[in-house]
Amino acid sequence: MTVLLIDDDPEVLDSSRQTLELEGLAVLAVTEAEAALARLGASWPGIVVTDVRMPGMDGFALLDRIRAVDPEVPVVLITGHGDIAMAIRAVREGAYDFIEKPAEPGHLVEVVRRALDHRALVLENRRLRAQLADGGLEGRIIGRSPAIERLRAAVANLADAEVDVLLFGETGTGKELVARSLHEAGRRRSGNFVALNCGAMPDSIIESELFGHEPGAFTGAQGRRIGKLEFAAGGTLFLDEIESMPMHLQVKLLRVLQERAIERIGANRTIPLDLRVIAATKVDLLKLAGEGRFREDLYYRLNVVTVPLPPLRERREDVSLLFRHFLDAAATRSRRTAPPLDAATLSRLAAHAWPGNVRELRNVAERVALGLGDGLTPASSALSAAGTAEIEPLADQIDRIEKQLIEDALARCGGRVGETAERLGITRKTLYLKMRHHGLSRDDFTEE
């Protein structure tokens, strides 16, 4: 990330440049607004800090031109006393912030760092949204942990495979998201994706929901109903909480999976089906089968391919990236500015046990976006999560949190080791040693 610094006074420009560079920031200094505009483009990786009073194009006119190129580039105005009222108005109209002359070095650095953090978050989420719009798996299944990379690879490999899939993971790990990703990455993407939560459907109506019915098939059946199985023809049927399906329906589902055909309730005609079935569970189906609570033959029919979904506590390096994604999305929906995240908040996020997994993380991000705080207390952290997950040794927890903080700092600094070391308050040598210890490479965080 780069600070584009503009001031027509060479001495002031040089002083501000030195102040920022001494803090490890990359600075590009120019004396004319026109020269600055020539270097800017949409998704430019940096911010603008400009004097207001300049010959030719002044700071306010430059702000308007920059907003026409990319309205989300943070522009910080440096103003004299007489320009403060205009600067306040400019902030209301889209400037990021203003600093009164003479700029106090510490305040200048603080405002610039906040603006850079904001820009980094905007660009990261643009990248994710672009991948999402393109159908890219990285934009849908977010994370850089080895577990998530394996999951994305599995989805990519199975997307066009004509096999049914069983997803296994705890509550909140994103089973429906993965099912949708399998559907949308494969050849059936033009067909319907039909989801049915077996655990949320009363036994009295789930059969009709699945198979449909003919008029008069049972009391209250006034007309023909197309069931979920038939509606998913040509596409994908997602059966969540498959363990909750009544035993008598498990027999019928097994027959559908084997014969790829159904009969509506009350009908005699068999309807052929071309569909893919993705089932999901949070329990051990084989254990349930051994207890007589799930059909063993259905388990083995579903278990051709099983895709495990990792709980969030096993991929803590993804917490920060996911949280920033959800925070930005929540802030956008509520028309707010996403608040900056400090080291204390990131540490609490990294230490939390996350029994509700990604769903819980998203809810916390929603609260933070609304200014309600993260609600995370020491009592809800991994340090006291007995009963939720096995307690790690203290040294392992400290090691994991340290890795998370270093990864986050490297990501925010675009892989620049000097700037990252400054932010973390350690020497370059110490940072290199810690990166080697955690298996981190600056290349993984360098902006393209």
C-alpha cells in the first residue's frame, strides 16, 4: 500500500514524506495535483494525502476528480485554519479525514494508518466480491488455511462428478454454502438448487414435501403438488440434517438414489429423475446406524464420497479474514463505515472457542458493525472452553495467537516485512525468525 502525498511546498512535502517513511510507510510524493491524478486508477492500492491550497487544481477539486475515478480511495486533506469549515464539508461529501496545519507527526501517522487499513479492507472485499461474481471458489469458501484449501480442492474435483455427496461438519461450518458451491461450480448450475432441512420439517408433511402428491392422495390434498425431488430434476437436491429423516422415508429415499425415479403420493406413474443429491449431517451416521436410528444401507449409499468440513477452531488463521469480510458486508448493508479492528479485538477473536463456528463469527461481526461490541469475554474464550473442545496447552495457544497476529499484520502491510515489524513493535530480525517458526512467507501476502 502506498501513500500518495501532494503539496506544492517542497519543504513541507519532504518533511511529511520523511515522517511517514520513518514509520515504514511507502510514500510517493508529488508537487502537483495533475501529476497525482496521472498515477491513480480504479482499485489503486493506496491512499491520497493532499494539501488544500495549491496553484492550479486545489485539494477540493482533486478530491472530486479522485472520487470520479474511484469513490472509495481515502483522501486526507491537510488544511490551514481558514479552510477547516470547507474541509468538514468535504468530509461529509466523501473525504476520509482532514488534518490541520501544521501537521503534528504522530497525528499524521495515525490518520494515514487508519486510512491505509480502510483501503486494504475495501480492496480485499472487492477481490472477494469479484471472485464471488465470477463463481470462483475462493470468493465463496473464504480462507487461506490448509484445511480450507483442501476443501476448495475437493469441491473443484467433485463439481462435475456424477456422484452423490455426503457433507459432514458441525453446526455452523457452512454445509449449505459448500453444497451450493458444488452445484454452481458444476454442469448442473443452470438447474435448480433445492434445499430441504429434514430436521425443521414435521414428520407429517416431509414425505409430501419430498415426493409431491396427486389430488385426493390424502385428507387436505386439494391439488397436485410437485415435490422437492421432482423440482430438483436437472439440478441438485440438498438434504440438510439427513439424520432427522424418519426411518420409513429413508427406505423411499434409498430407492430414489438407486433407481433415479419417484412416484408422487397417490400416483401410479413413475417419473424418471436426473438429479444430484447432496446430504449433510453433523453426527456420526454409522454410529446411528449401529444404534438402529439410521438405515445402514442408506448410509453406505450416501457415503460414496464424504467431504469433511473443518470447525473454525481448527482453522483459526482464517478468523481474521472471515471476520473482516462479514464486518464489511454488514457495514455495507447498514450503510455504516466498518470500524477499525485493534490488536485486542483480533486477539479475542483468535482466542475464542467458536462453538457456533462461522455462523457465530458472522453474528459477532453483525454486532460490531452496529456498534454493539463483539460480546466476547474471557469466559467465552478457548481458555475456558472445556466441554466444547479439548483445551490446548498454554504454549500452543500463545503460539497460535502469535501466528494469527503476524499473519494479519503481514496481510494489512502487503507482505512488507519492515512495515509489519514496525506495526508489531519488534525488529526485522525477530519478525523473520517468528515467520520461519510459523512457516510464513512474505510472498503469500504480497499484493499483485
